[in-house]
Amino acid sequence: MNEKIWITGAKGMLGQELSALASQHSYHTILSDIEVDITNESSVESFIEKHQPSVLVNCAAYTAVDLAETEKDLNYKINATGPQVLGKVLAPKNIPILHISTDYVLNGKSPNPLRPSDAYSPVNEYGKAKMQGELFLKESGASVWILRTAWLYGIHGKNFVKTMLHLMQNKEELRVIHDQFGNPTWTLNLAEAILQIIQSKSHFGTYHYTGDGITSWYDFAKAIQELGLQYGLLSKSIPIHPVSSSEFVTPAKRPLWSALSKTEVQETFGVQVPHWKEALKKYIQLESTHAPD
Ligand SMILES: NC(=O)c1ccc[n+]([C@@H]2O[C@H](COP(=O)([O-])OP(=O)(O)OC[C@H]3O[C@@H](n4cnc5c(N)ncnc54)[C@H](OP(=O)(O)O)[C@@H]3O)[C@@H](O)[C@H]2O)c1
């Protein structure tokens, strides 16, 4: 492949998945994480001078959603100033950017999946900073794909699926929120979509990519338990109780409805959007053959 892909946040959950997949597909990858601070213009400049990437996938972010309510400055710096710096440096060099964003820039109320063109309505500090990051990139003049995703899990890093499996094995019962709806997304499926999008070198704009189908955290947890038992990751079944968001208060508010529409990304790039339950089954199957991180 002739693309030279710079992946920032390459040690994160998505960054590791994408790096591995890109290498498998024989892309030339240049990886960086916190040692190349995306909020530092001169670090970004000198990294580009040295490595001459042909495209950037920005997976670097501040992702501690609850902590962001108190660590407001750090959250803003990484999620808003970071993309601003990347846009400013990469625009004049004509290096396209695929920037990963989040469902938390939106907050739906209807039964319909949210479209990329829907108005911003973040309900927490993390969502507000990610929104500002998107806006900075749009203003930068760079060629940008903003790809919003949600409810990520995968083989690397901490995530809901791994937390649930751990709790299910170590607790006698669990309470899981039943009134927040969204789309679970396997990082491997997202990484496949990212490679397909950057290869197009066209149709810049804002898109959504998640697993297909809509569920609640409660039903997601029940599916994790079912598959965990089936594939031997769990040795016992425990009761899982549905609770409402008002009973399970977290420092950051979450949108009750953040299901995302994939129509635009499918029609434009022809990417595959597997159903979340099918993807979860493949992931659990894979996890059952791996030692934990
Ligand atoms: N996880 C989800 O469920 C979810 C949902 C929707 C959207 N997203 C978006 O998906 C993307 C990837 O998320 P993820 O879960 O893979 O995140 P992650 O695991 O937290 O990885 C982010 C990486 O970026 C690094 N980083 C932080 N500040 C940096 C800086 N200033 N310069 C360079 N690197 C820096 C982090 O290092 P440290 O760990 O050392 O800070 C970490 O290795 C993010 O844009 C996130 O907003 C995630």
C-alpha cells in the first residue's frame, strides 16, 4: 500500500487495533502516542518533517468521561486544542486527517438514529470538548473526515465488555442501566472502516460508524453474559438487574439516546456494518482464545 499512515493515540484501545490491522494489510504505519503531544504545535511539526505521513488518523484523546467534569482544562486541551493544532499544521501540507469523534456530541430523543447533520447537543464536558475539536477541524481548511463512533470495546485496553466479564465472574449480582440506548462497536470493525475511508482519499465530511442495531447497556450486559458463558469466559450466571439513569448517578450525564445512523458512511464508502450482537459474538470467541491484557 502506498499510504503512509500516521496513527496518533496508537497505544489506546482503538489505536492499537488500527495499528495492528493496518500492518496486517501491509500499510506503512507511523505510530505515536503521548510522547508526540498533539497539543504541541512544534512537536507535531517536527514529527511530520521527520516522517512525512500521507494521512493522519487521530485516535489520541482524553476519554475519562466522568473525570472530565472536574479535569475540564485537560479534557479541553486534548479533545479541542489537540485537533485544532493538528488541523493548523496539516492543512497547509495537504495531509488529510481522519479524526475520531463521539456520539456524546449529540443527544437524541427520537426513536430515529442520529444523523451526521443533526445539531450538536452535548450533555457533558467530554462531549463539549469533542464538539469543539470537530469545529476547529472544520474551520482549519484541512481535508477532514470526522468519524463519530460509540460504545467501543475490543481486545486492547479497558472497556465495558471486559469490565462486565470481570464483574460477572467476581460478583453475585449486577445492576446495569436500562434507559440509555446506543450502538456497541467492536474496534476491529471500526478499524476496517477507517482503512476503507482513508483509502478513498475523497468525500471528506462528517460520518458515523458503530455496530448495527440499537440496544441498552442492560441488554448489552445480558448478551455479554450469555456469550461469556457459551464461550467459557464465565463459569457462573448471576442475576443482572435493570436500573434507571436516575438511580445510577455518575459525575457526567450521558445521553439517553445516542444511536447513530450509518446510512451516510455505508452509501459513501461501502463499508460493512455488522450487527452489534454478531460482532460481540466474534469478539468473545476471539477473547476466549487470548490471555487477558
Ligand atoms: N472508548 C469509547 O467507548 C469511545 C466512544 C466514542 C468515541 N471514542 C473516541 O474514540 C477515540 C479512541 O478512543 P479510545 O477508547 O481508543 O481512547 P484511549 O484508549 O483513551 O486512547 C487514547 C490515547 O491517546 C493518548 N493521548 C492522550 N493525550 C494525548 C496527547 N496530548 N497527545 C498524544 N496522545 C495522547 C492516550 O494516552 P494516555 O492513556 O497516556 O493518556 C491514549 O493512549 C477517541 O477519539 C475517543 O474520543 C471512544
